Amino acid sequence: MTTGFVLLKTEIGQEKKIKSLLEKIPEVKDVRILYGEFDALVTVEAGSTTELARVIVEKVRAVPGIKSTRTHVEVKI
């Protein structure tokens, strides 16, 4: 299992709507609304890094109101 942490910048006032839409994506395990440089932190799990990338590009980034993303992939050591 590969876990990614996706930091989002959203359009102003769209955080609750985006959170609701993201929670409908099966690979999304957690959505946290933030104050600061980023508006949300999304935890995504997939079977591989390739699958994780597909989910982020095709599902997470497709949610209306998301302006930009920054992804960090967990490393198991």
C-alpha cells in the first residue's frame, strides 16, 4: 500500500464542498481543513505509486474548486 499526503489550495469559500466531494472517492482516507498556506490535507491510499498518481491526477485534481496540489509520498523505512 502506498500513501500520499496531498496539500490543496482551493477557491475561497469552497472548502466544505470540496471536502464533501473528496470524501466520496474510495481511495481518500481522510480530509482535513487547514488554516495557513494550504487549505486542506488529503490522505490517499493506493496499491502502488503508479496507482496513487492516477488517483490524484484523475480523481482528486478533477474536483471543482481545487486550484493547486502538492503531493508528498510516505516512505516506509
